[in-house]
Amino acid sequence: MPEVLSAPLVVEFPFTRSLGPVQSAFLTGLRERTVLGVRTGDGKVLVPPVEYDPVTAEEIRDLVEVAATGTVTTWAWNPDPRRDQPLDTPFAWVLVRLDGADTALLHVLDAPGPEVVRTGMRVRVRWAADRTGAITDIACFEPYEGDADGSRPAPHSGEFTDPVTTIVTPARLDYTYTPGRAQTAYINALAERRTVGERCPSCRKVYVPPRGACPTCGVATAEPVEVGPRGTVTTYCVVNIKAAHTANLGIEVPYVYAHIALDGADLALHGRIGGIPYDQVRMGLRVEPVWTEGGRYPDHYRPTGEPDADYDTYKELL
């Protein structure tokens, strides 16, 4: 049995969000070293603020300023900080109820070790030197010896010069992907410029790419079947939006992605269509793979020059 493959995989993209008046005031306030909350109809102060009462669902806009000091309500120690976490030394994740607030804010506490962290300890905000209007304008919390002053939160208009109206948050997921036995065999075959699926022992359908089990019968598949290399376009779409990964490959819009039923397969896979104007791609078009030097999978599929396939030969694969 060949070794099952595994590889690190990163999914990453910037997420842009438009802010409403409450979130705009909250983040702009952080830039100005001011922590704002919102008061609900029953008098509770929520920090961080929300735009709708979590109990009544009523819209709320009554902004108030709370203190930059507070009390830890619960915590967890992080001995091994990861990439892009707020601190690069061990720290505690903490929920902090700021003085004047009735809810807790999640952030990090800079502490020398878990032995000094406790529920009920007093902390204060350490502001970042460079602030842009983001939750990271609070660099972290740090231990504080002072008591709560007990004063009521002061009303705040929420108005600032040059308010923050949008934020861009990087989303990133790092993990190790293991394709399993069936897809490992499929990937290894692609390295030899072959496409190999697996046949279901019950319904006898050939699935490409293989998943190790028949999605219809629910039984394990193990019989390898080489398919293609030629196939038929069953359906397709025209892409008119530029993407970074296609631009880096020199692919200009518009271009076509299609479902392609390889000869001998009972499941269509997707691939890019090249070698033909995008507006000439059609259902039934016969295509073949084009491999790049050293490529581990087809770069795209191009017309073979054969007559189009009859609809009845691929109608079950749409």
C-alpha cells in the first residue's frame, strides 16, 4: 500500500466589512483611546456594543463611555502563541468586564505566568502606540492595582473626526490536509499524466476523483479504473471576474470553467477550457487535457476536433 499523502494547506483571504453607526463609533473610539458601550432599554451597558438588544431585538443607539479598567471574569492560559496572535510571548485569554459595563470583552492579558492570573483580578487597557480603529488598538490588558470607581458610564455622542466606516480583517486557516487512500492514488496517477478513478462494486459506476466510497450505494470502492484522457463538456460557466490566482497565471477574463465527463467516468470533474474562444464553448464539446512541463494536473482542456458528443451520451452526468 503506497504511503498516504499529507501536506500543509493555507486558506487565506481579506474580509471587508462596512460598519454601522454603533460599530463605527466603537472602533473610532478605540483609535482615540475611548471605550464605548451601548445602553439597553433595561439599563444594562453592553461592551463591546451591539446594534440590537439581545433580549428584545430593539434597535439601540444610546452610547456611553466606560472605563479602561476592569475585572477578569474568566481566563485561559496560552503557553504557545500562534502566528498573528496579539502577543508573541505566553499570555492569558481573558474576559474582562470593564468598569461601568455589564458584559465582558474578550482580549489578552500580558502576565508573567498563569500563577498570577485569577478570576476577579483587576486589569487595565494597554493602548497600542499606533492606532487605526480596530480591536487591536487595545494592545492587551495588564495587571492593575486600583479599585473600580463605581461611577455611572457617561453619555457619549459617538461623534469623532474622520470616523472609521469599514474594516478589513485577514481571515486565515492553517491546517494539514490528508486526502486519504483513494485520493492519494488519484494524485499519484496525475503525476504520471493518468486519471484514475474507482468503480463501485454494487452499482458499477466509476467515480473520478475517487472518494473511497460510492456516494450512491454507501459501500467502499477499491477497484481502480483508468479513464480519459479525453472527455465531454457537460455544462460550463463563463467567468468575468478577475481573481488573484488566475491573474498570476496569466489567465485573462472572460474564460470558461466546465464540468467534463472523462471517457469511462460516471462523474464529471471541473476544469478550465482553453484553445477556443470563450463564446464557442458548448455542451457536448469534446476536449483533451493540456499538461504543463512538470505539472501535476492538467493546466486546461482544449478541443479535440472530434464531432460533438450526442446529448444522450452525457445527459445523466449534468
